[in-house]
Amino acid sequence: MERRNDGKMEMFSFQNSAANPDISEMNFSVFCLFVHSETDTALCQHGLKSKLKKKCECVFEGIAKAGNPTLLNQIYTELYITEGGSGELNEEHEVRWIETASRKPDTPETTIRCEDIFKPLPGRDGPIRTVMTKGVAGIGKTVLTQKFTLDWAEHKANQHVHFTFPLTFRELNLLRGKKLSLVELLHHFFTETKEAGISRFEQFQVVLIFDGLDECRLPLDFNNNQILTDVTESTSVDVLLTNLIKGNLLPSARLWITTRPAAANQIPPECVDMVTEVRGFTDPQKEEYFRKRFRDEKKASRIISHIKTSRSLHIMCHIPVFCWITATVLEDVLKTSEGGDLPKTLTEMYIHFLLVQSKVQNVKHFGHYETREMILSLGKLAFEQLEKGNLIFYEADLAECGIDIRAASVYSGVFTEIFKEERGLYQDKVFCFVHLSLQEFLAALYVFLTFINSGDNLLIQKSTSWWSAVYYEKSELHLLQSAVNKALQSPNGHLDLFLRFLLGLSLQTNQTLLPGLIGQTGSSSRTNQGTVLFIKEKIRESPSPERSINLFHCLNELNDHSLVEEIQQYLRSGRLSTVKLSPAQWSALVFILLSSEEDLDVFDLKKYSASEEAFLRLLPVVKASKKSVWVYRELDIFNT
């Protein structure tokens, strides 16, 4: 159907380049669509748009707070989508992705507005059926799909589309084991279509949105699943999905799939017409966010200035959700300790966030047994599911961690901004942490508390032999050393942020922020010094400065800046090119250059050393720059 200028609906034409076929020769189901009541279809569209408008018009930073909605259209900042990348596997930890993205020089790129997601870019031939949009957790993928849906429901964009059907993999997971047809699936989620008697969708322009591929627990076996072309034939949900994505089922539909980078390879590249990427906040957008959040200009300026002094905080603010966490914490700290120190490290920030949420919900003192057990249970869930790579949890996952489903509902009601409960189709419950970084923080807190309470090191395999128990000294230093080793053994750095949090929690200054939860640990400056020396040794041993970058962030969490300060002195004196640097010092230089706010559009290696070693050691900086110049054997080498 098409909307006419007078606002009324008119039936779309089945006419093609040939003459209209005779009604008597038409397939009966198509004939039914042809004569389908104009009023029923219009009412179906109207009902669906009203329902989706109500569902999408409000957003909540973090999660929903009763009685405190914010209109999406009021706070939405245009999230730029760029074409690029592929559906290939990306195993890199998202913290590394954020750090890389934050260093990318500002270059002119083709950007795609939300409402134009299916429009072919200049120079592209043919229509786009399936779009995959990648982005790290908290970058705004779901809000983007929400905005697309809202604009359609409010008649602002894409009015040539008859039906927009937004679905999430969280809800689709709950249908595992059930058999239903595509029509039945859509009738279940969008009852307006069932009430209107729509039993075929081929003659409508349909957009299907599948949000959160990374949360999919369905097999999605593209090679072995049966081929299905009939929208009324019942089968499993994963067979429906693979046939939809391959174009066997409802080939006229447009598909938009969102995912975190690590899960993109679940869909064969040949099934995706265009891959796009959601970029996080640029530096000006970070400032814009905080100035919108804090109307007091003086307060906003102080917060922005503070964030800029901590490179790790500034990098993480690339993610909109982290901006919200930071704003929540700093707003509370400025209220309660005017003129006091603001959190400078990630660990301090997340400890304060836990404290803020406990105050908001009037949680009993951390020393209270129930509260302590609640945090330990959430931490256990966070750690065990982090090891499995899960970000969403169902009742079976909770049972494995010894969490009763009723208790989980209580947790989500107490720590509403940390742990949330959602209800999918048939009112089945789905649980998750508000953001991956909160899961990693609570996992680190659980590992640390377990060691303090029982002496158990959850990061090493248990051994029953007496000599092993003697050899593995039950010391805090050994816990931290085993964490460093385990993180370095990870091929994709999936424990990088977890390690930063665990090391940060070992500082007494941070432990004093959690009275009653962390008692007297016996942590000493000797433990701190031993950990710092161990990390520095690992930096020296590391063959790649790139792999050492997270270790420098770890030293920051431990408030040790000695290696960095040493190189900064050389830089200030201008003597760097005359000094023979050790491997650790080269790594420190890479960290300084990549952490610098200075423009890396053109990077001149000759300023640092005119040697082949310098080029190899500074390769991560070369990769991050738009153009690098290095003269060696009378050759200019450009990296673009």
C-alpha cells in the first residue's frame, strides 16, 4: 500500500512490465492479497506504528527508571555509520578496538545516516538487501535501530516501507526448540498482522531488523540447514533465520543485522550486501554529551578537563555508555565531596559507580550479609559467564551459578543500573549486565574477594598434590602474577580490562572505598612493588610493543608512571635520538605516542631515531598514523 498526498491509503499495484494476469490464473493466495481489505491493511499499519512508537519513543541511559523517561528525539545525537570492514572474524578485545578507534585521525569518510541504511552508496550498482552493522558493546547499535523504527512509525522516513519488524536475538533465543513458520513468528511478535488476517508478506515492502547477533544462541547452520521457501511452512527458528538471510525465504524483504565485531563471522560474507560500522563519540561529541548532561557550565568544564587528564578515561568515553557511567559518578562525587579528588582510574570509577547505585537504591551497608552475598553471587555469575564468553543469561545459566531465579529478580531490582531483567516472548526472563565492562569489573571483584575470603586462586587450575599446594604460595602477589600471565596468554586480549580492574582492587586506597565488602586484606606496599616489578619484567620480555600497551594501562591502575616519566624526560630534553633505548623504553615510547592528544596525521620517525630498529619498534605508531615519513637508505616510506 502507498500513502497518498491526501493521507489516505491506496492499494499498491501488482502490475509488472507485462499485462496484468487474469484473476482466474493467479495463485489463490496472491489473489487474496490483491483483494485484501484496504481498511484492514491500513488499520494494521496504523496499529503497528502506534505500538512501535510507544515502544521506541523513550530511552533510558543504563536501563529504565520508572517515571523518568527521556524522549529519544530530544537526546539523540547523530551516530555516524561508516561503510567498511567485512563480516570476517574479529577476535580483538573491544577495549583494544576502542583504543585503536580513538587514535584514528579525522579523515573524510563516507557516512550513512540512519534512515538511509538501505540506500546504495554512490558508485554502487543494484539494490541492497542485507546490511550488517558492527560496533562494540554500548556504542549505540540498539539505539540506532530504535531511531530507524521510530522515524518510520512517526511517518518521518522510509514511508515506502509497508512494515518494519524489529526483533532481537535475545527474544528469538527463547523460541529454541519450537516449530513455527515465518508467518507464525511475525504473528506472535506483531499481533496486529494476525488480527488483520495477513498470511503472506511477499507483496509488501518489509524491513526485518535483527538486533544483537552476538547474543544469538541458535546454531545458524548455513551449510546444512534445509532449504525453505514457503513462509507458511513450520520449522525451527534457526532454519527460518538461515533461509531468510540466504534469501531463500521472503527474498523481497530487507534485513538489517547488528552485532559486536567478534560475532560477525556467524553469517557468510556472501549473504551480506553491505557491512557498516558504528563509530563512537569523537572528542567534540564527548564534550557535547557532558555539556548537555550538566547545564552548569562550570561543572561541565571541570568534568571535561578532568577526563582529559586521564587518558584511559578519555579513551573509554569513546563509548556512549561509559560517558553515562562517568557522568553518573562524577555528578555524585562533586555533590558529596566538593573540592575533593575525582576518580582518575577505571577501577576508581567503577567502585564509585557501585557505591552510587547502592545509595540510589538505599542498599544496606556493604558489610550486611545479604548485600555482601548479593554482590558475591553477581560476581560469580559475571566471572563464570565471562570465561564462557556470555553476555546474556537465561534461567539455566543462573542455576549453574547457584542463583535462584527469584533471587536474580531481586538483584535486578536492587542494582537496577548494573544488572537487568528483561521479559521476552511468553514472558520468559532474560538477564544481563548493563555493559560488558560492568561484568568484567564484578568478575574481578569476585576473584579478589574469593581469594581474600578463602585463599583460593580462581585463575589457576586446582591440584590435589601436596607439593603443588606448597609450591603455589597463597599470596596476593601470586594471585596478581597469575592474572597477568593468564591475560598475556590470551590471543585476543579478552582479559585485558578484567586484569586492570583486578590490579586496581589490590590497592589499599581503592579497598577503603568498599568498607564492609573488602576487609583488612594485608595488602602492602611490598605487594604493590612486587606486582609493578613483575609487570615491568613482562614489558621487557614482550617481543611486541603492541602487546605491552595494556600492561602500561595496568601500571596506571597501580599508580606507577616511572617508565613513562623516564621517556618523557628524554623527550623534553631532546636527547631521545642520541640514547640507546631498552625494549621496555621503546614500549613506553609507543604508549606515550599513542596516548598523546597530538595529531598523528603525519608522523616523522626521524625525530626519534634514524635506524631500522626504530622503525620496527615504532610500527604500532606508524600503523595508527595517516602518513609516516622515514628516510632509510635514501628511501621515503609512507604509511597511508
